[in-house]
Amino acid sequence: MSSADSTGTDVAVPAGLADSVRALAEGATTATALVSAALARIEASQGTLNAFRHLRTEAALAEAAEADRRLAAGERLPLLGVPVAVKDDTDVAGMPTYFGCAGERPSAVADSEAVRRLRAAGAVIVGKTNACELGQWPFTEGPAFGATRNPWNTDHTPGGSSGGSAAAVAAGLVPAALGSDGAGSVRIPAAWTHLVGIKPQRGRISVHPQSDAFQGLTVNGPLARTVADAALLLDAVAGAHPDDPHRPPPVGARAAARRDPGRLRIAVAWRPPLTLTRTAPHPDVRRAVTELAEALAALGHHVEEARPRYGLIGLGFVPRATAGIAELAALHPEPALLDARTRSALRTGTRLGGRVVRAARAREVRQHRRIGALFHPSRGRAGSGFDVLLTPTTAVPPPRIGRFDGLSAWRTDVAMAEACPYAWPWNVLGWPGINVPAGFTPDGLPVGAQLLGPSRSEERLISLAAQLEAGRRWYEHRPPAAP
């Protein structure tokens, strides 16, 4: 792929984040060429994929020109001059943060901490990507913006709620994007668009100006084609705001992506937590994840089936999730414009606020101990002492656009639980996980698998994901629906 720089000369446009950084440093391309090409691809795809809610065309081009001046002067930063996108739950100064909602919203007066760090790393933010209303659902559709579509098959959803970010990266509109994950909202769309998606440890990437988003469930995380690109973005945005309550010690994600993970004990779990839906993985999902487990065994890891002791972890999730929705929905200036399902969640979250939410959060210590037993060796007890847990990311391949239209709040919740029962427990725990591409259905739809770990285990998960990627080379597969 090529584009013309400010002199009119054709220059190569690298596809990946690290490749873009390298090309800029070597003078093989310019920031103006990269950003111009990204904006052109976005505009060309918007009628088909509808990945973006807002573009920053003029501002992004001005920032690219400034990045070119800084590069020419010899300045180097981790992402200087590289175009990226952020999800539309993220404050960017001068732009409204709609978070999937209809109606007018004032422009943010300041950048979120994650955006501040992106800018400090030199990135050029080209726009904000679509997300479903208040991030509630595993699809990215709504009357405020239409339907965001999967570049692998535009009849299907890319997932949600970070579906716009995932569609943008999968289609090659931008080399990487930031999403957020409160119940799988990075990992689910990563699985359904053939991407690497990292849900980091709670507090790893600041959610400021929120202090404890969705009662501690939601974290920000990167989406990229490769582990190295996701790690690069993670390192660039990681770190706390002075007001943040969660402050895990730093990690070196890029270094981890270059490091051998060693021989690990990996548990494979097929049974999800109790959802009352009798969910089992779709045969195509089970086949793909089984092949991934076999690949891990071929790499020398010890792989065996196990059953995490999830208990009634949903009792810790539902009050926190609905209270988080209620907190955001209550701020909307025109509540009547909200989806009926959102208004239902607002009522539920209001009822379950206060003491119920505090009790749900207090259960987290016991949940850490019970589920964490999987990772701690225990004499005489089978099914313990593992380093990593492998599960499907979703139970089904990506659903068709409109699958959730017209459903009541209850039926939507049931359909979500049937499709996506595996991701959300790690949000309750606050621990890290990574979606890695697991393969395709016979119809060419992507599916994914999760590598999950205990507290602050990002480096191990990243090293293992990079080792898998070296053999499976999933980044070589590109979707047909790209501009």
C-alpha cells in the first residue's frame, strides 16, 4: 500500500505500529503520509464498515506535520507521528464523548490520562471509534450511529463494545487502537476480528477522569494485529494518574514480547461460570481452541484440562455492572434518548447500588482466593499450580448484524450470556488476559482464545502469546472487506 507525502512523492505505508515507528525513524515515510493514508482509508470504508464516530482530520494533519518537523530535527518518541484511534468512551479535548449515545454532548475540556500519555508518546489520534451505548453489549450497533460491521464479513458484528476499534484495526484503517474492557469488551471484538486484544491488570492503564470505572470492572486496553504492536501500545499508555486508586507496579510489555516464556503449566477450561443458560462452546470454537491447546503442547508446555472454581461469581458482577451503567446513564442530559434496555439497567443499577454494590466488591477478596487456587500449588489437590488458564474467548462465532434487535433487556442479557460467558469473570477479579486469534470457521469467521493469568501476570501472558504467534503467524491473514 502506498500514499503520497506532502511533496507528492509515493511512499510506502507500513501496516503495523512497530513497522510505522521504524519507517518514520529511518525516513522511509512521513507522518503526514501515514496520517493522510489512514484518513483516506477511514473515509473510503465508512459507508461499509462504519468504524468511526468522529474524525479529527484537520487537527490530525496539523499534528502529523508537526511530528515531521520533530522527526527531521532528530527527536524520537515511542509513537512519534503514528496514527492511532481511541474508543468513544475516551475523552479527547475538544471532542464530545458520546459513548454510543444519541443526543448532544459538550466537548471534553481535557484529555483523559490515556490520551495524554498517547500524545506524550507522539501518537496522532485520527478519531474516535464507535461503541455500543455505554459499552453494555457484545455488538456495536445503535440508532445514534448505525451498525459497525465486521471486515471479515460485513453481515456480521465485529463484537463490542470496542467494535469500532477492532474493525478499524482489522481492516487496516489504523495500525492499532485503544479500547476498553468491562466484561470482555476488548477481548470479544479481538476474537471476532482476528486480533490480539489485551485486557491489562486493573489500574495498569488509567481510566481517569473516572476513578474506578464501572465499579472497578472496566480497564483500557490495546487492539492490534500482532503481540509486539499491542505491547508497544500498552507500554505507551500504561501508568497512573495522581488520583487513581489502583497502582500496580510497572511492567515491560515490549521486552516481554521478545522473551521466551519458559515451560509453563497451562490449564484448559471448557465450562464457563454459572450463567443459567447451559452454554457450551460452538463446535467450530471448540475445534479452534483445541488446536491452539495442541500447539501449546507442541511448544513444550504441559497442557491439561481443569475446572476453575468460579463459584457464584455472577453475584459479584451484576450489581457492579448495572451500578456502573446507572452512574453513566444518570449523567445523560436527555434520558428519553437512551435505549429501553439501558433505562432498564439504570433502574436495576439504582436498586442494587449502595450496600449491595459494597457487598459485591467485598466478595472480591474471597473470589481471588478461590479462583486463584488454580494458580497456586496445593499438596494433594489436583487442578492447581498452573501458570496460565486457556479458555475460548466466546462460545460462538460472531453473530449476524441485527441478532439482538428488538430483544427485551432480559432476553438481551440471556443472549449475551449464551454468546459470551467466558470473559467477564476476569473483570470481576481485575486480573489480566489476552485474546489471541484461534482460527476461522468453515465460513471464514474468526474465533479467539483467552490466555488468562493471576494478578499482574501480563508479562508472562504476553511472552506466551508472542511464542504462539511466531509459529501460527496469524497476522498474515487479512480480511476481504478493507478499502
